[in-house]
Amino acid sequence: MSRPPLPPFTRETAAQKARMAEDAWNSRDPVRVSLAYTEDSRWRNRSEVFQGREAIVAFLTRKWEKEQDYRLIKDLWAFDGNRIAVRFQYEWHDAGGQWYRSYGNEQWEFDEHGLMKRREASINDIAIAEKDRRFHWAAPGPRPADVPGLGTEPF
């Protein structure tokens, strides 16, 4: 299976890969998301470390049960060869209605078929008031074209 764009990445193809990942994660479909990763993909997400598509599906299922009304924006930070780094923000609320904005960075490594074989994510959560939310498009679904990326937006 091939998942273009393929490495080595250019600025344009790395940004395209980041946007494709954003759109997939905004679907909140664990199986769809898992197909962008190798069968034996290795992950570190916060303090969890695991490997393989089945573990990815289980992790994402738990994640989106907890992180309700999830909306994500990813922006390209850097790239080189078969590696991409992104920064991201996402908003969600818990079962009690408390809203959060989560900030983080990810480092990705791809195989020759464009599948991610390694993902490392560092994430911090900040409680916010509902009135302070920034991401308001209908979810699940991709970020609309008229909603800008992170750009130089402050934390």
C-alpha cells in the first residue's frame, strides 16, 4: 500500500501530508486514521508508548471517547528527507463539559511508501472557558478552507 505524497518531502508535500493528517484526525475515525501508519508503527503519545495498528485503533477509540467535540489544527514546523515535524492545537471537552485547548508537537518518520512508521507526540492541556474557544466548525469533519491555520497565532 502506498500513501502519497512520498518522501523525500518538499515544503509543499510536507505541508500536504500535515493537512491530510489533520483531516483524518478530525474525522475521529480510528480505523481510517490507523491506515496512514505502518502495521508495526511505533508511537509515543504523552506518557503512553505502544506499537501497531491495533494499538493505534484502541488508543484513538479511548482518546475520542474522552475528548469530546474534538477539533484539530496542525501546521508544518520542519521537514527533512522522510521526516516531518508539526505543531498543533486542538480543542475538546470532557464528559462534565469542561473545555480544553491542547498544545503540542509531533515528530513523524515515514517509510518509502509514505506510511508513518514512527510518531512521537508531546502535548499539554489547558482548561479554557467555552467562550474562549477558537475552533468552531462542524465536527467531525475537516477544517473548512476559511478557517486559517495556526500561523503566528499566540499560545
